[in-house]
Amino acid sequence: MKVRICLVALCFLIFHCFAAYGQTPKKDDRPAEWEYKQVNYPSDEYLNHSAKDGWEVAAAAGGASDSGGFYWVILKRSKSHPLFGTQTHEFLLPARLIPYQKSKCKLTLAQAPVIRGLRLGMNSDELFAIFPTNGPEESDRVQQLKNAELYPNYGYASFQFNPSNYATKDRFTGIGRLTLGLFDRKVVSISVDYWNTPQFDRPGQAMEIINRQFGLPELKDWPGSSEYLSYASLPCDGFTFQVYSGSGSISISLTDLAYIKIADERKKADLAKKLGDFKF
């Protein structure tokens, strides 16, 4: 029993050390050299996929107690990597890595949380109206949407916004960064980074507030979650909701995973056509 308690204490010490390094920097801090994410019960397939996107293992821990076991991995990615600071749809797949507890969330896509006016399913015109711009940035948006229709995107594009740069910044008080994924010019993923958040006694305390504000099931109904895990994922009938609670920052990701199947079908069809047209 003492060995188990020591192991758990050591794991939490390791986590908090890395969380201190991985927290989002305040305005006056130097730019972060690394970004971090925590994954619970990752499969080999997921870790191999993450490695291709520049992620490497920073720490890992597992152990047992009288109430059960746990296993998590912290991944980090260098600022020098071209994907640094971006969030692709592959990152949002860990919701399917914990099969031992079936989700009780029956919320549909139409019932998905709306975050400061941002919702799944809104089109690109509605999105860009919230972040009005002109000149080079507007041209870049148009070009990025066009590129999304081409190989190898198959309809997918990702846009990142710093709310402080837009006239609507007051709507996003407390939010440092927004990343939205569009598929066929409709929003399929929303990732929000909240900076300088209150210091909660435990991750579960933050989750209670999040669940209450967004009308989500209680934490006990989230597969594989507990009061003291910083990462939690909730698969619902029409979307997936994920939360990462760090020291002084919280990240929320909201995703409609249905588009992934369509993108895969397009990829397979494109490959089949290329193979059919190829001549030796």
C-alpha cells in the first residue's frame, strides 16, 4: 500500500513539474519553446501518429491504488516544428482510446455547446464576420479555402485567431487563442485556449463549472475521467468535447468527427483514380 501511495505521489510530482513548463505564457513572458499535451491510455497507433506530427514523449506515468489504475503520457513539440501551435483533427481522436466505459452523453450536433457565438456547423462567412479583416489577411483566407479543396486537404482547412487583433475582442475576454477547423467551408472543430484562469484546487473543480455552463453530463459520466486528471474527453452522439486543465490555463476542444469519414472516402477515391490512370 505504501509503495502504491509513493508511486502515485511521484507521478503527480512529475506531472506538475511538466505542467509548470508547459503552461501558456503570460503576456510579458518569453515565447514558449515547447507546447505540451496530455493523453490518457494512448494506443501505440496514436503515439506513432503523433510522432509524425512532431510530438515526442516528455513524461509518462502509471500505477495502481485501491480505487483502480491509471496511465497517462505527456507529449511535447518544439517551436521549431512547422506544426507548432496548430491543432489538426487527428489531435482530437483520443476520445476513442478509452473503450472500457461507454459514454452516457446523448447530445446531438444541434445541442453542442456554443462558445462565445462560435458553433459547429456555422459556415465560413459567418465565422469571418466575427473576425472582420481586410487586405492581406482577407486574401490569405480566400486562398486557404481554395487550397482546402485540393490534395492533400480533401476539403479541410484550419484557421487560427488571436482575438486581441480584432474589433470583436471584448467578446472573447479571457481567451488567448482560437483555432477552428473547417470542412467544405463549415466549422467542424473549435479549440479555445483560456489564459490566466483562476487557480483551481483540482481539475475536477474546473470541470464542474465547465459542465454546468455548457449543460454537459457530470464528470462521473465522462469515460475514464477523475477529479485529479487534467485531461478529459466526452464522446456524445453528435460531437466530442475535450478539456485540458493546466496551471493557469484551460483548453477546450469541440469536434464533429463525422467529416473524417468523408475525408477518408475522398482520399481513397483519389488514390484509386491515380492508380487507375497510372501507366508503366
